[in-house]
Amino acid sequence: MRALILEQFGSPLRLTEIPKPVTGPGQVLVRVGASGVNPLDLKIKAGAAGHAKAVLPAILGLDLAGTVEAAGAGVTAFREGDEVYGLTGGVGGVPGSLAEYAVVDADLLARKPSRLSMREAAAIPLGFITAWEGLVDRARIQGGEQVLIHAGAGGVGHMAVQLACAYGADVYATVSPGKNAIVEGYGASPIDYRAEAVAAYVDRCTGGRGFDVVYDTVGGATLDASFVAVKSYTGRVVSCLGWGTHSLAPLSFRAATYSGVFTLMPLLTGKGRAHHGEILQEAARLADAGKLTPLVDATEFSLESVEAAHQLAESGHARGKVVISI
């Protein structure tokens, strides 16, 4: 089969022929239809993501959508011909989705939303799972709560906005002015974080009480701002990029809570993999109900044009997630 191989960090991927993988117990052989490009994929390629524990030579590609070709011993949830998707590899020495075939732990998969194309489905897994782990698993979001999503038009942010809206929350999202329409289309109220100070939008949107839930998808100063924007006593801050050094005083003085999200944990440790499959079942249910639509750049890419796809993703000019058709 054809696959893209990363032989050295910071170098281009090399398209080559390698043996087609064979399933083991509990695994599924997937004919890959599409592979989503995440910022993390680019960081791994550059050698700037030590936490992903990539082992060279590597097949990158975290997100996958495709069709089951064979199921290994003990697999009962999937059979040949099923269309599936998942966050399945590209880290920790596990081959990813930039290949014609991938052998995948069946627990990581769910049936693809029938309403969506392979390209659209491949744009969901990492972003949606990260959004779910923050809002549902950590923050225990409830209908009617006021929720703030930072970078609401971003890869994780636009999934979090839609998920919070689906839960019946009153959702706000920080964005640059040119992206107001994106979050408004998903049902959230945009906040221009460049023009309005944290205290000002907290007062305007919540009457000064603070948001019940704040999801930081940016890190750095944005996480610090989250500690200021959250509600006292019952407020919850979650972050998928809380890797810096921060003063907890603003959070402590509000008696609020903080939780971190590390979406790669099941892939790297093997623990909790079935929950990822369950989360994607929920994503499919929302997508088929018209409550979840991934933002996908319209430009078509293939294995042969992967470097151009990565360049577009890195440029900041993509109109949604870049996806490679296999």
C-alpha cells in the first residue's frame, strides 16, 4: 500500500510503498478515505510535540474516516463495509491515517455520521473529543448555564460551541471580528476579545456574575483571562492547552475549579479507549440530527499533495480544517 513516512523531524513526508497491515485481536483494518490535518499533526512533524511520543519512522495522521475491510478476532461491533471514523493513531508509535490502510483498535472507532462525507467526518474526531472531555466529562455542563468558549471559530472551539449549544447552554465565544458569522451560525454570541476587556464582557454578558463554564482552547494569557471570567463558587474552567505557569489566585479567590484536558491519553496509555469510541457515537448522533457540522476547507488534497495541505494549514488562511483525501 502507499503511505507517507516521516523519517526525520522537520523534513517532508516521503510517499512510498509498504506492506499492507494485518489485523490482530480486537483490531479493525480500515481502508482510509480521508485524514484530517490538526495543528498537533504539524507540531509532531516539526518535532515540537514531545508529549505525543512519536517514534520514527512514523506514519502521521491523528484523525481518520474510512471503510472497514476486515475485523480481527473478538471484534463484534464492526464488519466489512461499515463506514467508520476515529482518533486512531499518529502518536506513540501507532501508525496514523496518512496511508491507504490502517489497523485500528476497534474501541477507538464509531460508525461515521451518515449525513456527512468522509472528508467531513475526518474533520471531527480530535476536535470533538477534546471539546467533549472538557465540557461534558470535566465541567459537567448543564442546560441554561452561561458558557464561554475561547477561540470559538477554531478547531476545538467550533466543536465546543456546537456541543454547548446542543446541551441547551447560553453560549458566548471569543473570536476576531471577521469570524463573527461562524459562531453566530452555530448559535453563539461573539465577543471581540481584542476590542473588549475581560471585565467589560463579563459585566455585559453575565451582569458581572461570571460564566458558569469557561473553556480555554488557546492557553497562555487566555487561560489567565479565564480565571477572571469564571463565576464564583460554582464556576468551572477547563483548558486543553494549560501547559504554562499561571497564578491561581484569581481562580482561588472565586472558589472556582480548574481541570485540564489531555486528549491523547487513551492513545498513549491504552486506558479509556472505549470512551473515545462512545464520544464519537454521540458526535455522530448530533451530526445526523443536524446539530454538529464541522468547518472544512474546500481545497482538495491527496497523498501526493500533502505538503501543500500542511502549508495551507500552517498559513492560517484555511477556511476550516484541512482534510486530505486518500
